[in-house]
Amino acid sequence: MTKARTALKKVQRIVVKVGTSTITYPNCSRNFARIDKLARELADLHNQGKEIILVTSGAVAVGVERLGLKSKPKTIPGKQAAAAVGQGILMNTYEKFFSEYGQIVAQVLLTRTEVLDRHHYTNSRNTFMTLLKQKVIPIVNENDVVALDDLKIGDNDNMSALVAGIADADLIILLSDVDGLYTANPSTHPEAKLVPEVPAITPEIEASAGEAGSGFATGGMATKIQAAKAATSSGISLVIASGTEENAITRILSGEAVGTLFISRENRLQFRKRWLAFGARVAGKLIVDAGCAKALQKKGACSILPAGIAGVEGTFEAGHTVSVVDGAGHELARGLTHYGSAELAKIKGHKSTEILELLGHKSYDEVIHRDDLIIL
Ligand code: GLU
């Protein structure tokens, strides 16, 4: 077993993506046997203490079947209408199978806004964290009904990379009708071999993936490589494997050489801390009181509450990166703030129980959560 595969045994938070062809038949009806196996396997991994996020396609196909259409609609409103019909049925199906295995699920529909807009990003991130803490398996799809053009991510491979980033996952597993990355197009080159591990995505690999739906790209290899690139460059490894492979997820998580593993050079936490420390633009400063400064120096990362904040510098919004300094201006830490500078001016020095009264709303007790803080 290679070092990179062995490391997968330790993976804790996983995004699993299933493609339409994995959970439906060519006639668009649901493949209950497959969905049942998937729910059973994910519920079992969850029982072992893993945290799972499922990204699922299939809304359009299931809608097409329920509406009795002969083929997938060509127009955008047609596709959106089919997705609107299908999404509910899809969730109902997952709900049925997952509850059979004692597992709670949640529907999460995302658009590009959640990635581009800081406020939405922070909110969806906190929703994922809360669901995972409550031992729920979030089931994600694109909000096809509202997602148009510039708001659309377009494919669930890239969506999986975005979700893994938002939710700080360690690994993405893309299950579809391809076994992984091959050295050449296996349908025209029978001698083509499956590549078990990709340490770096070279321009040749990107070029060989081609465009979705053409030649080598049958099964959408292009979007999978894009997702792998986005994931590995932000500290997340990714595996492409076949959705028909028995117990593929469990076997991947036990280090078995299933599919193609795109190796990330550092783990997500290291990446996140490095990004917070050096990559993110610092939008302002929080000056903390002596008690809070001492706690940060002694205890390491702890959440910063409004009570410990003595002053605020700069103009920033919730979700921005701020620098945490002591009374003498020494930078102690950096982190993502849950409150903007205008709100902080009102709540600084106060107890968290007073936030609601002071602002008229309260999203969080802490200004910076310890998970979003790096001590410098
Ligand atoms: N969101 C689409 C659906 O559920 C699928 C997108 C994709 O297949 O990547 O039908």
C-alpha cells in the first residue's frame, strides 16, 4: 500500500459525489439497488465515526421520468422544471433508504453565490458544520431551479470541490461511470492503463481530459480533472472511481487501490491555516483586552468573544479575515470574523448574552470561532 493510500485510512470528513448514471437507469428511472447500497455503505461509515457529505445528481433525470417525457428537455426552463419535480423525489428516495439505516439526512441546495459572496459562504459553512455536529448527512445538489448562467456551477464534480472547501473536508470521492484516469482513451486504445495515483496534475493530463462528452472525456473527465485541480490545490485529495465497484467508498477509505487518487500535497487544516496566516487579505483589526491576549498566548487557539474585544480598527464585514492584536499593537492571531466592524463597535466589551439586545439579531456567541483562528 502506498503512503498516499495509507493516509486515506485517517480521513475523517468525506464528500462523496454520485453521478446521474450511477443512481438512475438509462430510461431515467431510479436504480433502487444502487441507492440502497450507497445509503447502507454511507450510514455504516457514519456509524464508524466518519463525517459524510453526499453530493448527488439525478434531479433532472428523475423529473423527466416522473413527467413522462421522452427525452431530457432542451430548453433551460424545461430542465429547471424537470429538476424541480425530480429533486423532491430524489430527496424522498434518499430519506427512505437512509432512515432505514437510522441515519438523518438534510437537503442542501447551493448556487455559485454561496462561493462568491462572503456572507453566504460563511452562512453555508456554518450550516454544514452544524449539520455535521448534529450527526446529519447533508445531501447536496445544485439549486437548478434558480441557478442560471452566471449563478450556475453547472456540474456536480466542480460543486463537490466547492462543497469540500466550504465544509473543510479531507477527501472527495467522485463515483460515476468511469473507473478513473487512463493513460489513453480506453475505448480507442485497448492497451490503456488505469493510473492509480496522480501526484500532480500536469498540462498533459488536463489536455487529455478534453471536453465533456467528447472522446476520452466520455463520462465528463474534463470536469473531474477541474475538480481534482481545485481540490488538491486547496489541501484536499480526490479519488475518481466507478459507481458500480462493490463497496468502493469503504475500500478507498481502507487504503485499497481503487480508482485514481489525486494526491494533495498538504492536508486541509495545514492549507487553511497557511491561507489564514499568509494568503487571506486582512481587512481590519480586533484589539483584544489583556485577559483575552493572555488566553491566546497561553492556551493557543480559543474562541474570541465580544467581551474580550477592547477596540476595532478598519471597515469590514462578517466573513472577512481580521488580525487580532493586543493593546500594544502586537499581532497575536488571525481569523475569520462572524461580525462586521459596525456590529463589533456596538457589542465589544459586552457579554454574548447581550448581542441580541444590542444588535436586534444574533447569529453567533463568538466573534471568531477557534476553528477559524490561527495563532501567529
Ligand atoms: N444538478 C443536476 C441534476 O441533479 C446534475 C448536474 C451534474 O450531473 O453534474 O440533475
